[in-house]
Amino acid sequence: MKIVLHTYGSLGDLHPYMAIALELKARGHQAVIATAGYYRNKIEAAGIEFHPVRPDFPSDVEQQQEVLRLAMDKQNGTEYIFRQALLPYLQETYEDMMSAVRGADLLVTHPLSFAGAPVVEKTGIRWVSSVLSPMSLLSAYDPPIVATFPSWLNLRILGPGVNGALIRLAKSRFSSWGEPLRQLRAQLGLSPLADPMFEGMNSPDLVLALFSEVLATPQPDWPKQTCVTGFTFYDRNGNTGLSPELASFLDAGDPPIVFTLGSSAVWVADDFYLESAKAALKLGYRAVLLVGDDNRPLPKELQSKDIGVFDYAPYSELFHRAAAIVHQGGVGTTAQVLRSGRPMLVVPFSHDQPDNAARITRLGVGRTVDRDRYTASRAAKELHRLLREPRNLAKAAEVGTKVRAENGVKVACDALEAQWKKDKNATLHSASTSFV
């Protein structure tokens, strides 16, 4: 079959679908990733077919940084992504997706695939939706932690009745954001939806939850057609693994603390890496700082043979060699740390990151520090507790064993094939019945 996988966002939004596409290709299917043109070279270099879908990311570095600064804002980042980065281009997204699915058997959508449902309704293509983190499923039984809410506000103690009402209230607040969706549906002659921002975003046949049950278990108000697959891992940057310089650094001493902000928050790091280097020196640990394209050197007083500064590293080859990992809480980074079996300190910025951080804390494999309160002394204090508490180390190792035993890519692809065969058989049965 030919499967189109549509996604949008950071590497954490792209990599899970690259993992699935490669497995589908290995099984003899034609897999196409439809996303921003910015990722064309990365996708095609991995041997995956690519189809561009607008909007694209700016090519200018300064413009990219400004977009990510707005997108990662704690208070208004989500609104910016929806109302300025995505929905104003909905018509173009729809046109590009209609082109991408031509001749395809199945469409897989991402949580930000707002044009997905209209494409499905106009073409009749078989459809599977997906989510990357538990927050996207908005359960009253397992309520999310929202970046704009105070971190001390524990909604879980309120119960599903109150939480359900709060979720409905939140949805009503976001209703006006969906006006471009209403306009597109009217233009296409599709029936109106009361709340197009949420209504109809999940496939009625199959929803793939591309995360591990260690992060969240199925809830009574999840779509009943949800399949929790486990994480789908991919973290290659071309065909290279660890750089020789990083490999040499790791070989030269004790396991370091790794500090990373993923592929988005790294652009708005502020003093994160300065404070992190200070924290590592304060603790007497070596450190690896993954700083992306930021080539600014550390101040002379922080430069040390025990502080290694690198642009990028495949997490799967680095994290298991670390003592602990400090990161922003993106679900892709979180998944890699869980798999490594190492404890973590999460410094969430926005979107699903505070919710992922809260789940990590409840799981007993990490701790959380608010982004605005991240200092060398506070980071050192939290890391000291993590690294000196046997329960944290044991729980992280236990969870790592569970995650490594899962095979999210296989489960996801098995589910896609099963859905395709089910739909195909139903179509054949309908055709044979009509003939008789």
C-alpha cells in the first residue's frame, strides 16, 4: 500500500513518523512523509519519499529564531502556533495534502493536521490519526498540566467531574481559533462542526498513541479505537553516530550529566547552558552541553576539560552513557531518556512539556524545575537529590527495561497493516455483494 504520513513541527514531531516510514518501507510498502519543505533533505537522505506541505519554516536563521521564540513562549506559545503559524495557511495546507494523497491508500495524521479531516471527507481515503503525547487526548480522568497554570495546581485531586467541566471550558475558550477551519469546510461544502478545533480530529477507526504506557495508560474517556504502541524511535542526523570528539570525551572520564534543550527550545536557551555548566562544576561532575547551532563559547571561568560543548548527538547513543539528563521535556527527548534508564531533571518551556514533566515526576524517575527558576544552585540541588537517591536510580533503570522491551514501530505498523486489510476486505465484500 501507499501511505502518506502528515506531520508538522520540530524534530520531535518528525522523527516518530520517519521511524514508521522506514519500517513500512522495509515491509514493502510505499511510505511518503508530507511536511514542511525545510525537512526535505533530511527525509530524502534517509531514503524516504517526501512531499512538501505548506506552511514552511523560514530559511533565514534570525527569522527562525524569532518564530521559535514566539512558539516557545510559556503564556502564548500555543496560541501563536495555532493562530499565526498554522491556521492562516490552512487553504494552502489543504491543497498540498490533496496533492500528497493522490493515489494513496491510507493517510496518517499528526495532532496539528487540521486539514486532515477535510481531505478525508473530500477524498474518502482511509484514515488513521495519531498523537505523540498523552496531553493530546485531554482526559478528565488523567488531566493535563498546562503551561499557563501554576505548577502547584494539582487538578488530579479534583476528580473527573470537575476536570471534565474545566476541559469543556478550555475548549470553549479555543473555539474562536477554529474560524479558518469553519471557513474552509463551508468553502468545500462540508457539513459544519460545532467545534472544529477538537471535533473530528480523531479517526473513527484507529488512533495511534505513539508513546509508552509507562507515560500514560488508557483512560475511560480516550477514544475507544486508541492503540498505545510504545515510542517510535529515530534520532539519526545523516548516517553519522557520535562525533569522534564526543566519543573521545565520553571515553576520557566518568559518565557526565547531559544538558539538552531538544531542537526547538535550544533556540531560546537564554542562560540555560551557562547555569548548567556552573551546576555541573558545583557538583563535581563532567558535563555534555548540546547547544545546537549556538557557537558562542562559554565564559573563560567555565571553560574546562570536564565541560564538553557539542552541537548535536543521537540521544540513543549518548544518554545511556550519562549519569543523568537535564532537558526541556519534549516527548521525543523524554522517550529517549526513559529508554536509557537514567534519571532526569526536566525544565519545561511550553506546550506538552509541563505535562510530560509532571508525569516523569509522578513516575519517580525524575524531578522538575520551572524554566523561570532554573539556576545553577537549584539545578545542582535537584541533581544531587536525583543522583544520591537509590530509589530514583532503581526506578529509572526499571522503567528503562520496560521501554526497551517495547517495539512501538512494529506495533504501529502492524496496526496500520491490519486497518488497511480490514478496510480492503470490507470493500471487497461490499463489491461482491453488490455484484450478486
